[in-house]
Amino acid sequence: MSKKNIMDQIYLIGDLARLTGFSIDTLNYYLRIGLIEAKGRSMHNGYRYFDDETIELLNKIKEQRAKHVPIRYIKRRIEDGIL
């Protein structure tokens, strides 16, 4: 197992909401439009799983939104590897 995998935490969507301050509805919207992606899904209960990279990305998104950057531009920056 790589060092990165050992250090990564696994989060559910409620954890993301608590840790980032985004509402669950907002996180579901970001998932729906492809701004963020689940890292996996449980075969038993269907829960989506997220990792530390998702937390980092959401914090960057929050910074951009605080500067009133439109979501479409944030998405483009993510797709271009800028964010």
C-alpha cells in the first residue's frame, strides 16, 4: 500500500459538509455538474466515498466562490488543471 493511501481518510457526504461548510444540497449539485467526483461507492449501501483530495478541492472552490468566481469558470479551471 502506498504512503498516500495510508494517509488518506475516507469521508461520506455528511463529513464533507461538516468539514467544508458546504450544504449537502450544494455538494450534491457539485457532484451532479461534475465539479467534484466520488472516489468510490459502497456496493452494500450505495454511499459515495470521498478522500482528502476532495476536501482540498472543495476548499479551493470555496476560496473561488468567495471571490465571486462563477461556477462555470471554476469547473473550467479544474478541467484545465489550474485549480
